[in-house]
Amino acid sequence: MCGLVGLLENQDGARSALIRRMNATITHRGPDEDGYFDDPYIAMGMRRLSIQDVVHGHQPRFSEDGSIVAMMNGEIYNTEELRRLLETRGHQILGTGDTELLPHLYEEFGLDFVQHLRGMFAIALWDKQSKQLILVRDRLGKKPLYYWLRDGKISWASELKALLADPRLPRRPDLTAINHYLSFKYVPAPLSAVENVNKLPPAHMLVMVDGAVKIHRYWRLNYAPQGVELAKTDADLTEELRANLMDAVKVRMISERP
């Protein structure tokens, strides 16, 4: 399952201990190992459930020069296709996992790197040179990602309880979110049960530079029929649906664990 935590704020003596407390709250999401990254601007942590490159797929993963750092909760299904693409463009890919592709994809395509991903994911990526933080959630929101913004700083986590490990976060309920939960049996994004804590909506990317935050939607389901589809028979559509389902199952069988 895996999980992410992080803080973007100036370094102080308590930050390293806090990120480890936050990560400890989501140990159940990744019992195999933990991973950390820390520099004067940011601290990131993750818990890993090993799925791809079980032995060597530790996180975080870096670009060749170490300037791009990435952590991911999830799984990318088109790893082989992406690896071949990156290698043809001169990137040195060291292992066989999926997370390690992310820094190279970002180097190659910038913020459009997410357009090349087929999978389920929550991603935290840090660009040391531009001091740019990127948080991304998959198209349908299979992987959760919460964040807390305040005074040009941000904390994020795969579960709300990890953010609550920070004693500075006010414990005030969001009554609108709770009303939605009692009505719909879930809290719609971007709300959460805690005031000032948001969920990154599905198919959205958050970019933070110098304390300024921009959130944009990078994908939207298109229901409009295409011209060629209007001529398809029921038998054609049935076979197309079957082929799509078979392909969806096939790509999810690439992991090293059952």
C-alpha cells in the first residue's frame, strides 16, 4: 500500500523527529521499510510495501545528479515502456522499479511528466535547484493525499492521522465536511474532517515555489463520443470493452508479489 509524509519549511532541530513521528503513524501502510530525505528546506518520509523491484526499489529515488528527489505511494503499470523511452533519450536507469523513473520523467517533460504515467499513485517530488515541490494524485483518486497549508509552509501525508502527529495543527472539526459525511457517507475533496486540512482532488497537481501554491487539474474524463465510435456495432463495443478489461488486468500483473 505504501504511504507518504512531508514538510516544506525551514530546517530546525525538531523537524527530523517530527517527520519520523508522522511516518510512524502509517507503518501499517508499508511494513517492509521506511525511507527519508532531508535538506535545509524540506523533509520527506515514506513507508514501503515492496511490489516492484522488491530488493532494490528503496525510496527516495533521485535523478543522475541528485537534484530531483521523488517518493511515491502506488504503482506505475507502464514501467517498461517508460524505461525504454528514457533510455533512448540518454537517461541512466539503475534498477527495475517504477518510482525511480519519476525524477527522469520530470527532467524530460517537466510538469507534464504525469501525462505519461499509467497507474495509481500519490507522488511527492522535490526539485532542489528551483526549490519546487510537486504533489500529484492519480486520475481517479485511488491513492489519498492530505495537506495542510499555513504561512508559506506545507505538510502532507497519505493519512490524516500523520498530520495530526504535528502538535501545531489546530484540532478543529470542519463542520461542513462532517455534514457531507453524514449525508453521503464520505467527505468529498478538497475537504477533510479537520479544519484547514485539505485533500488533493483526483487528477490534480499541487505546485509550491517560494511559498506560493498553484493547484491545477491535469486530466478530465471525456464522455463525448468520437466520430468513429458512432459507427460501431454492439458487437464491436462488446469486444472493445473485453479487450480493455483484459489489458487492464494484464498490466496489473507485473508486480513481483502475488
